Amino acid sequence: MNFRPLHDRVLVRRVEAEEKSAGGIIIPDTAKEKPQEGEVVAAGSGTKAEDGKVTPLDVKTGDRVLFGKWSGTEVRVNGEDLLIMKESDILGVIA
């Protein structure tokens, strides 16, 4: 990928949601909610403090993360729909 987010921003690819419910009911595309789980594709260098020191991000490329429902900005990079969001919009890393 030839895209690098700046500072404390992260580029995330949404992970597709299940097409069946727990009870075996098939959910049509029109009724699905956008998933709130994704994989970090690229991460910025970190936040800069007032004294000029750079604090690295807690997430790295390849991490699976959870984020808020309305987090991030949808962008199209190399023909793929991705999200750019600040690291503070990420709720946690899935182990």
C-alpha cells in the first residue's frame, strides 16, 4: 500500500459481518449494520508533544480493533473502501 496516515491517524479495513444470525437466519445486505471491527492496514508515526517528542501509537499494522459506530472517515484507496480515524476513536485491540 502506498498510503501512510499522518501523526495519530490509523487506516482500517472493516471486517465483514456474519451473514447468518446465531439462530441460523440469513441476514440480507440491506438489513446488516456496518461492522465495528476491523484490521489496521497502516498507522501513523505517533503524536507529537509540545516539547517535540513523538509518542508512538499503541496499535500497529495487522492488529484487529474495535471502534465506535460513527468513528472515522470513509475513503477509497487503491479501489478499496477503508476508514481513516484517530487512534483515540479505537476502543480496543482484539487479542
